[in-house]
Amino acid sequence: MHRRFLLIDILAAVIVVGSIAAVAVITLGHGSGPKPTPFPTQQITATATPSPSSSPALLALGDWPTYGYDAARTRFNPNIRLRPPYRVKWKFLAHDLLEFPPSIIQGSLYFCSEYGNVYCLNADTAKVLWRYHIKAKFASTPAIAGQVVYVTSIGGRLIALDRHTGKRLWQVAGVGPIESSPLVWNGRVFFGSLDHSIYAVSIASHKIVWRVATGGPVKGSAAESNGRIVIGSYDGTIYCLNFAGHLLWRHATSGLLSSNTFYATPAIAYNTVYIGGTGGSIYALDLSNGGQRWSFTTGGYVYSSPAVWRNLIFEGSYDGYFYALNAASGHVVWRFFAGGPISGSPTVLNGIVYVSSFTHRTYGINARTGHGVWRFNDGEYSPVTADGKTLYLNGFHTLYALVPRS
């Protein structure tokens, strides 16, 4: 799903909350739903990493194997020490829209372009190691597990490719259009579809294990933590399922006072689900029971998926602001004006949070203070992933490899 605007170029500015009049609304409490369990403050003080990784041995290598870095989709890699300023090492022109960032495994980059191409590039040289093409569009990031690359297409297919050769190993076809990036967990692949469904596919049998119906298209990706799979739907509901597909809870947000639907992918941290809705609100829900801890209302649509770092939730809005919220309370710590609507999702690396806006610019912002420290003149959606040596920035049509200036 691509959202494009023609915008006047505006200089970015940071506005620290406390020096301005607040325009957002924070709602605390659980309303008519279940009462949330206490917020686990001990997790915040114990470690900078918000959620335990489901594959710690793999992620410790500095790889980035899936959309959002880990199964919980926190978009924070604690192993990366890169900081700006950067210089361009190489750039790869795709001649096509690059809406979603690459996944990274052992020196190779894996990403999709809009019109049917899956690429594998050498991370050092940008040499194309292989390309797989189908006559369908892509709007997702591949997931890598073992020797297999899993991709989903708007043509309604889950495709498994050999990650070394790009050869197709197997596929599941015939489901509705898929914009959901695949979640690989415990021998299964999970994704949503525009046919109003959430699917689980067995890697061993290549068969659909279960399908759960929702009341609307499912465009976002699933997140997993502590054995719970969470995903939002365009019916205004957030669903929490177990491995077997049984509904553990659901949280409905649409009603007389709300028009939220969910394009965004949730992030899970501190036993809490964080997700933004198209009605402009960001929600914090108890992972245990779906009870609402708080909600925060921005001045525009929220298509962006959140990043989590050191008790802060980072989220962009179509109102042009990029927000840092307290993870426990939802209070605004700072906000940064990005010059235009923010649709893509941020990434946090070594205390710098990166975000792009529809001004075709990417910003590096001090995650503690909200002050801009770096700017790059390309980028529109979800901007960066990284390994231990290089930052990979998604421009509109170009993938850049950026390394620190000597």
C-alpha cells in the first residue's frame, strides 16, 4: 500500500514538550475492557534491550533477519555501534519503488522491489548475487530462517527461496493479496492477508495449518513475544493468538468515538503491545489480557510501526511529527517536526533513531533529547537496517550503503 504526496520542502525542527502547548490527548486506564496487569518497570531498569529475542544466537552476530529486526518487531539492534556522520560507500539503483528495508544475513542483503523482484546483494560490493522475479507486486520485507528466504506477494503467495541461489523451493498460493511481512517462528510462517484472514503455514509440510478470520483486511505484520502472536486488522481490532491459532484476546478500538483501523505492525516490549491506528491514535495494550494501559492521539493518520528503546516508544504520524513517548505512561518526552507526513517505521541504533518523511528525507535524531543530528536527502518509508559495519538506507528507488566518515 503506497501513500504519496507532493509536499513543499520545509526545514525540520525539534520541539521539546514543555516549551509548547500540547495538542495531543493521552487517555489512561482500561475503559470497559479488562484491567491491565502492572507495568513491568523492572524490565526497564535491567537492560536496554526491550524484549528478549526469539533467536539470540542468530541476532548476536549483528544480522537483521526479519522486518523490525526481531520477532517482537522492536526495530532496535543492541549490537550495532554505528553513529553519524556517514559517507556513501555504494548505491544500488533498483529502477523501482523500495518501500521496505532489506533483511541481512552473513554479508548478504535480501529485499523486494514493488514490481515483482526479490534481490540478494553482496553487502560489501552491491553485486547482485541473484534475482527472483514473479508477475506480482511486493509490499513487504523478506524473512530469513536457516537457509531459506520467505517472501509474501500481493499476488497472494508465500514463497520459500534458497537463500544462496534464489531457487524456489516451495510456495503456498491461492490466498488473498499479502502486504504482511512474514513472521517465522517455531517451524511456521505467519502472515495476514487482504482476504480478512491471518494464516499459519507449516514449513515442514508447506501446508496451511490454520486460518483465523477477522472483520477486515489484514495488511500489517504479526509480532511474537512469550508465545503470543499479535496483529491488527482493518476491522479496528487487535488480535492476540497462540501457536495453535486460538484467540487469547482481542481489543476493539473502532466505535462511536474512534475510527481506527490498523495498517501498522505492532511492537512488543515490557509485556505491552504498542501499535498505531489510522484514526491517529497510538495504543499500549497489556500483552497478558489486552487491557489498555494508555492511548495517545496525534494530529494525523498513524501508518508507522513503532520502535522501542530504553522506556521510549518512537512513532511517526501524518501530522508531520515524530513522537517519543514514555513506554509506561504514554506521556510525550519530545517531538520532532519532519516537514511532512511520516508513513514508514523508525529504527534505533546506538542512541540514534532514524526516520523518513514524505519530504524525501531521512533524519537521524538523538533518541534521548529529540535533537536532529544528521540528515540524508533520500528516503520516504521505512529507512534503515544495519549490520556491524554498514548502515543500509532505503531511498525511494535507491538502496545506499553508508559507513562512518573517518
